Amino acid sequence: MDFTKTEIHASVDVLADQIFRGQVSDDYHKARRDQSEGFDRDLWRVLADAGLLAATLNETFGGSDMNLLEITGLLEAQGAVLAKLPLWQSIVASQLIDRFGSQDQKTALLPSFSRGDSHLSLAFAEAARADFDDLLKIKNDSVNGLVNDVAFAQQASAIILPLQTDDETILYLLDPSQDGVTLLLQMASNDEPHYQLKLNNLSIDPANIIASSNRSVDLVEWVLQRSYTALAAVQLGVVQEALKRTANYVNERHQFNKPLSSFQAVSHRAANGYIDCSSLRACVYLAAWRLSEGKDASAEARTAKWWACEAGHRIAHTAQHLHGGLGADIDYPIHRYFLWAKQLEYTLGGAQQQLASLGRQLANNDSLGFVI
């Protein structure tokens, strides 16, 4: 494997960083503090006009055929400025539709997404658990029940919803505006609009089912691996920026006529954060590389998510603690990095859930891990 950035990868990094840092500032967040629902559609279209939204899609639908590794910098750049956008969800969902959707599904959803006129969402909180007992079941061609923690569900052109039949788990393209769907706002700790979906006699249209022609491909696992990797990439951007801001602060802030960074306890804790960042980056790139090469990344993606949980927790606390009283001041920006890191830590399962899943894989696969 080679993590050396290609020319395309490097150009995406630069372009994404320029757009996000040019559009999203600390003052931007203050101005939008009271906007609980929705997201910045103007910024969404800027990303679309730059060709970044649909970068991983087929050229037929306005994409550039990039792989997941090449757009990790886009997700990192989002995390660095804490841009409230349905970015990783839309990227994973659009990849799924592009790869496995019918021609009608692609034509109906992907062109408008590429133009920045629409977005996509995922309803995978239940599917990320070890068993699928919590998945809603199709009975008599309809579905009843509740689905929790669906980010940016409002006005999404489609929500990828796993459903259980008598024989298998399927993925369904749910239109949140159709009859039988009620949305209840559930605000996340980082101010992202999440929703509970109440499905009441929702009629299942076979034309909206995503089916793989290769029966050996588990579509739920396919989505989860890419979701874990994308989440970890966003977390990498969050913690890198939090650590950078903290380093600047402790260099400028003085106690006893010395910068805080000169005290051993402060420098050691910041150094531990740097090590955590480096470990998370290596795991993100490994998982993204394997997925980009068409390889299974069930262990690597969950390892990246585990590091996102651990590094996110430790660095978020380090950044807040080293800022002292300012770390708890909601008028000072560092608290937002703490909230984002904690939200990403628990999205699709926290560290213990990832460890449990990795433990099962290690127990069932002798080729994983170190073999003596």
C-alpha cells in the first residue's frame, strides 16, 4: 500500500480547504447559532460547482470517478471548520446508488445531487448494532415503526433505510415527504438536525428497493464500512484543528512569565494528542485505501472508527482543559470542537461497540491480527 497523495488527491485537499476556510469562520458559526434545522444550501452549491460533491460518482452523472481515498481531504476540511452539512452521508448514499441502483434510481437522484440541488441521508443507527433485531420489518408490503437518529432527513431526496423481510435485509430509498412518514426533530449535541422517523403503514414500492446483482455483496456492510471510514475522516479534521488551535493558545498564553507550552505537563499532553492524530490518520487512510482498491475493510473501517472514538475523546478533553476557563465559554470557539468530537464519537456506535465487533471478527478469522 502507498499513502503518497496523488496529484488528484492533493488538489482536492487544497480546493476543499480553500472553500471551507473561505466560507466558514468562527463569526459564521455565531451568526447561524440559532438556526436549528436545515443547512447552508449556498455552501452546498459552492461545493457542487467545484465538482466536489459528486467527485466519486460516474462521469455520466457529473462525477469525476475519484475513489474514497482521494476525497478524504474533503471530509477532513469539513471537520476542520465544523461545517454543518450532510456531506459524508450524501457521499456514501450516492456511491451506493451509483454502484447498485437501477438506471431509473440513478437518473432520478444523482444529477440533482451533483448540481447541489438536493442531498441524501442514511438511517443506519439500528443497522450498526451487532444484530438486526431492531430493524423494521416489512409485513404485507408495508412498514410500521420508529427509526431514530436520521441526520438531515428533512427535504432529503432519499433516505437509505435498511428493512427486514422474511428472508433478508434490503435497502430502501425512502422519500421523507411521502404519505406515511412523520419527522420529529432530535437535535444532536453539535447542533446538527437529526430526526426520528415515524412510519405509519408506509407502502413499500419495489421500484425503490436497491438490490445487488452479486448476492455475495452485503449492502448493509458495504454502507457501514464506508460510513465508518468517512466519519473517521471528518473526526480527523475536527481533532487536528482542535489540537492546532490549542497549540497556538498555549504558546500565546503566559503564566509566571512563561508560555503555557513550556510547562512539561502541558507539552506532554499536547504531544499525546499529536500521537493520537497520527494514529487516526493512518487508520483512516488504510481503510479508505482498501475500499478504494475494492477490498474488504470490515476490520480496518471499524478500527478507524474506534480510533475516531478514542482520539476524539482524548483530544477534545485535552483541548478544552488546556484552554482553562475559556474551554467552557460558549462564546469562545473551542467548545464547538468538543461537541463535534463527542457527537462523531457516538455516531453509529461508540468505542466499545467497535471493539465488540472487532473481537467477534478476530475470534472468527484466524488471518486477522498477529498469528503466532
